[in-house]
Amino acid sequence: MPRSSPPGSSARPAPLHPGAWWLWSLSLGIAATRTTNPLLLALLVVVSAYVVATCRRPTPWSHSYSAFLRLALAVLLVRLLFTVVLGSPIPGTHVLVTLPELPLPDWSQGIRLGGRLTAEALVFALYDGLKLATLLICVGAANALANPHRLLKSLPGALYELGVAVVVALTFAPHLIADVQRLRAARRLRGRPDTGVRGLLQVGLPVLEGALERSVALAAAMDARGYGRTAEVPPGVRRTTTALTLGGLLGVCAGTYGLLTAEGGTYGVPVLLAGLAAALAGLRLGGRRTPRTRYRPDRWNARSLLVAGSGAAVAAAMFLASVTDPVALHPGVVPLVAPVLPLRPAAAVLVGLLPAFLAPAPKEPS
Amino acid sequence: MIRFEDVSVTYDGACEPTVQGVDFEVPEGELVLLVGPSGVGKSTVLGAVGGLVPHFTGGTLRGRVTVAGRDTRTHKPRELADVVGTVGQDPLSHFVTDTVEDELAYGMESLGLPPAVMRRRVEETLDLLGLASLRDRPLATLSGGQQQRVAIGSVLTPHPDVLVLDEPTSALDPAAAEEVLAVLQRLVHDLGTTILMAEHRLERVVQYADQVALLPARGHAPLLGTPAEMMAVSPVCPPVVDLGRLAGWSPLPLTVRDARRRAGELRERLAGRAPTDIAPAAADGGTAPRENRAEGRTAGRLRRRTPAAPVPAHPAEVRSLSVRRAHVQALRDIDLTVRPGETVALMGRNGAGKSTLLNALVGLLEPSAGTVHVGGAQPHRTTPRDLVRRAGLVPQEPRDLLYADTVAAECRAADHDAGAAAGTCRALVDDLLPGVSDDTHPRDLSEGQRLALALAVVLTARPPLLLLDEPTRGLDYAAKARLVGLLRELAAAGHAIMLATHDVELAAELAHRVILLAEGEVIADGPAADVITSSPSFAPQVSKILAPQRWLTVAEVRKALS
């Protein structure tokens, strides 16, 4: 729809709600937990990577994606290594190699070091590791696409202080790393080697000192800018807030207990729901104590809903498929069979590409 | 607007009050400048306005401070947030959020202003401070001047009646400093904001002040008066005032313009004489440093300690050097040779590549093209142990160089690192910092003392090339004068010195040669007198007053007249 807008502002569509990105990525991650089919998992990874490549903006946190990729790879390798070294309970006939087995004392029954390595065990470990790696990559996508700070800004008012604590902690890590780099560089100026573990240890104390000083300075700056101002609320409201929050949390605990024990099947769900409602009401009422307002809050617009919805659709389709067609989603390991790409779940995964067309990152003016 | 009633502040563990008998009033809509040597409690007075002293720093405040009628004893800083905006020395430690726009809105969010008002004020402030093009930028990627402006903007948005600023221009290049000061003046004139600020670089700010509060010494009561009155008695004063005192002008001029209008007679007296340059002009031909110049105990010791054997290679030789950092071309095609005994000032706006060049010279950064040789070796391929004997860098934050918890331990470590005889560093410390005891913690030293200690640590290895990054940040005029004397002696003893600085007065006093950098390229390189007098923003005050004659410092004029 062509709309006249002042020049310069038309190029920037409103960014999506960060919650939408988190819902989309976590849905993809949940979808990944439903299957061990390597083809479907690879498809999930490709979909999330494509969306990250098209939608991420040039921000400091968007660089975290590659870190998550490396972490996922490491997890996969560790999982395989454990299978090789510790063996696996998966029975198998295709022996690839027989490693020398360490004799272990009797009390360590069930643990094995070395021994036969079968193809079945290796493939099972690969599928299993791939599932975990995909989940990690999806979380990494969320980190790269949505500013974690903005997500915390969407917390209800009563939880605001908790959110600030997390934000401060999040910005602290990069500062700490910069400090370590600067002080290691300074070691070079003193004529000491600037690499190695010893170098790192010796800068530890000055770095911590600096971190402490900075947090005190930050606390002073925040206080001077009005952080923690409270509004006067009538005592009645205050007491109601306390009663609602405490009662609600008790209700949640009791409800969960009811759900988990066999006898409490009848009262579990209603108590849990009532407790949840009371706790939420308490939070809402507690928000009155903080007079804060929000500057340009992120809104749930149609695009945000579509993005979140596309992720949810992938997760739902995968759940459905795991019920109707469990064989295709979990390709057999014993006996070994080549995995087949089930068409319908694969098509459903492609729905997850929707954000790439809905919210591509704006082109950098060159 | 701000009222101090017989205020004294004693910090915990201190035996005597840091400030005492502070009793003055800042009327609404005035810009009051707080001046005094470092360590007299300027920051304490500023902190007391916003309630950070004593609510955050601890200690005991006697007397009463009221701001817009609110007593800081009964109001915590957060309850004063709507009337007082405070910006400390380091803008980075002031930031709570991570982008420019969020930072500007943060204070208003805390105060609970309606969203429509917040949006309007953020836009207004972006325009007022010229930040509109930076609105989405992460704060960590901004230059020093931009960060300072964001920090000021972030306390402006709640429309406080009072603004408290601690050294708002010390870290800025001359142009950025003028930008910030222009904004402050606009606030005072157009919005009636009351401003109380402390600043060491008086030459930049004194002409904007309506009144000056002078803290003459630690524990002394402040004097309040017009800038001209106060400058006449102040132990710290800018060169324009110093020149006025020398020429006996009354009332003292505060601006270059005032001084120029009275300088006719002085120019005539100076007409026949040429500046007997205090520094040899080594830029063109590498004149041998004059040995007769260095006098006194320190110089003698320094000269004895300097490498006597002639260094075969130049202290620093840079050929078509380019450095890329994080996709930014920080340096482009730099050619540079530094000779023994030469003092070079690197100038240019924040982010022009000055620190990058210094870091490349000590091998902290690897050249992406071209070569760097320091005393014949490539610094980034040299082991740190070997490198400290070729080049020494005192970084912007001298504290980074100091690890130990006593001065004595620091000196022992420095002797060990440099492979020097035991006691070498301690002897240097005695020269540079007389009267500092062995068991002092480096953190308890003043800014200037810490710089001197870091300098002693670096000099322990006797590097022929000495690099200093922004050495005068946070130094008062007295500490600066000591530093200037010391660096002159070192240059006379044959050390090549290179300093990156925004301080034009320092460059004028010290440098033989000035290199101007812009966007990583050398745009001017020549004798100090030529380069800095030809640029209006880098010219020192004396040269502006006495142009077209080429005098750079008050000391030169004083010498010519005597």
C-alpha cells in the first residue's frame, strides 16, 4: 500500500517485536526435538540460517550467531567422542573398529572404556547429537535476530528491576572482555609476555577491580537518573498485591504438585490455573508502585504475529507428524536404514521461511 | 537555585574534611565554573549537588545543600533526578542502555513521563545536540565527542533545572569541545538552565562562565566572583590570563578577542624580537639535541641513564603503513621518521587514528600493509622483553600499566621486567615524584602522580622512543608544567618523544614537530610553529592573540621581554 511519509523515514519499517523472533526460533527448536531424522534436522538448520542471513541487522549481538554455530558443532563432536570412548548400549552388528578395552574393576559394571565400535552406535549418536545441535542453533538464531535487551523491556512493570539486573549483567560481559584485552595489551608494554594462561591470571585482579568500580559508577549514574523511584500507593493496594502474589505462587506450587502426583489428577489443573491468575494479577497490581513509562514500546503488529505463527505452525506440524508417522521421523538404527525425507513434515518446515520474506533487514545505505 | 550552606564533607577514613566552609549560591540561569588545582574537592562539591555525595560515596556531609528548595539530606539522588542532571568524567560509565535513542529516553522513563512527551523530547534533543544521524547506533561505537554529547543529552531530556558537569571537554578534541560548549551556552541562554561545571582546560571554558567559584587549596573555603576577579588570584589560569598578567592588563582579558584588542602595545614591544625557540626545530634536519639545555639534578641523572651508544637505526621509522581494525581503515599510507631528541605531537580529532599509530609503534596492532621499524626491529614480531628497550608507551589510562599494590612492589617488578639493576625504577620515581612513600597504593595517587609513576616504570627500560597517549587528561596546570619540564629534559637527553594529544597548549610548549591526522591520513607534518599557527582550531591562545607574530607560549614572551 503506497503511503506518503516524510522522506527518510519510509525506508525503515518498524522492527518486529523481539518476542516474535524468540517464539519463532523456539518453535523451530521444539520442532527439532520431535525428530531424529537427519534430513529434517538439516532442513531446520538451513531454514533458520537462511532467515538469520536475510533478517539480521548489523548490531553487536547479531555476531553471536557464529558462536552458537561453533558451540553446536562442539556438542555434536563431543557426543560422538563419548560414543567412541565409552561405548553405547545400542546393539549392533556392523563393527567398524575394535578399540583396546580397558579392564575395569567389578564395581564399575555397566561402564566400558574402549571396545567394539559399531556403525549403529555411531549413527545413533550422530542423530542424537544433531538434534541437540539444531536446538542450539535455533536459540542462536533468536539471539542474532532479536535484541535481548528489548525483549527484557517488554517485561511487566513489577518485574522491571529484575530485567534491569539482567540487562546490566548482559552488558557487563562485553566490557569485561574489553578490559581483559586492554590489560593484556598493557602487559606487553611492561615487557611481559601478553599471551598464555599466566598472563590471563595476572590481569584477573585488576580486571575485577575495574569491574567493581564500574558497577558502582553505573549504580550511581542510574540512581541519579531516577532509577528506583517509587510512587505512593494506598496501603490497601499494597496488602492486596502481597496477598495475591503469595497466594498465587502457593497455588501454582500446589497445582503443579497435584498434576505430578497420581492422586491429585482432579484438583491439579484448576488450582494451577487459579494460582497463575492470582500471581499475574499481583504482578499487574505491583506495577503500580513503579511510575515508569515506556519509550516506543515494541508492539505486536500483524507481521510479528505472522512470524511467531509461522514458527508455531512448524512446531505443530512436527508434533502431528510424530503422532501419525513416527517411523519417518525416527529412522531406524537397528537395523541400519537410510533415512528418507518425509514430504509433508518437510513442506511444513519450509513454512518457517516466512519471516525471510516478511521482515528482511533493510539494505545498508552505501 | 543551588545553595550551599556552610558545607563540609569528610570521607570515611579521612582525618580531615575534603572540602570545608563551602557557602555560596548559584542563581537560576547562570553558568558557574568551579576551578582549582586537582585534588581540592571539585568533584565532591559537584557530587553534593545531585546528592551522590554522601548518599553514594559515603562519608559525612555537614551543613546543608538545597537544590530548587529540596534538601539533599532528605532527598535521595533518585528523588532529585527531575531537577538535577549529572554527567561524570567518563561518559561510558554513565550509560545504562545500549543505543543512543534508548539512552536519551532512559531518564524520562524512570520519571514516568507520558510516551508522547518522551517522543517529542527525544527528537528535540537529537536535533539540539546534532545526534539525529546517530539515533540507532550502539553507544560503544561512538567517538568520544559523540559519547559526551549523548551523555549530556541523556540528562537534558527530563528538562532538569540544574546541570552538573565534571570535566565535560577534557577528553575532546578542540572542535568537539567547542560543539559541546556551544550547546551548553544555548541551554543557559535559551532555556535558563543553571549549570555548575568543573573543568581543567580553562582556556576553553572561562569565557562562557558568568561566575567562577575558586577552590584555592584542599580544605579551604571557595571564593566566588566574576571570572576576571577570580582569574587575577587563581593559582590556575589559562594562557590568555597568564599573558594578561604578564602584560599588566586590568581588568584581565578572558577571551582571545579581548586580549587582541589590548595587545597592540605588547605586539609593538615584541616586534623586533623573534621567539628564541625553547625547543630546537628538529623537524627539518634532525638537529642534534642541545646538551646545554638540560640542567638540574633530574636531567643529569636522566642523561647518564640514557643509552650512550648511538642507536644505529632511527627510533621509529614507518613506511606506507596501513592498519585496518574491524573493517575500518584506521590508518592509510603513513610515512614517518622520528629522530633522537625530537618531540613530535600527534593531533587530530577524536578517532583520527592517533592512538592506532602509537599502538602500531609498540606492536599492539599488526600493520595490514607497509612496515614499522622501531629501533630497527618490527615491533609486532619482537618479544615484549626486547621491545620495552626500544619503545615505551604510556597508555591513555596510566593505571593499566600498574598491577602491584604498593609503589615499591611496582618498582621491583619494573626493574625485573626491564632487566635493569635493582633500584633503577625507584630512583626514577624519586626524581619524578619526590615524597611518595614506598607503601603507597598506586590507586591512592592523584591523576598526575599516577602518570609519573607509569612514566617511571616505562623509563626503567630506557627506551629511545617514548610514546604518550593523551598525557594531560585530568592534569591541572601545575602538574602539566611539571610534565612539560620533565619531557623537555628527556628530549634533551636524546629520547625521541611522540605524544598524541588534544591539548594545543601542550603541543605549543613541547613539540618540535606537529603531525595532523585526519581519517587515518597525515594531512600536515612540519615544525610546530608552522603547523599549529596555520590552523584556527589547533592554534594556541598566545599565537591567536599575537598573530601575525609567531609566538606560541607565554613562556616565550616572558623570556623575550625580560
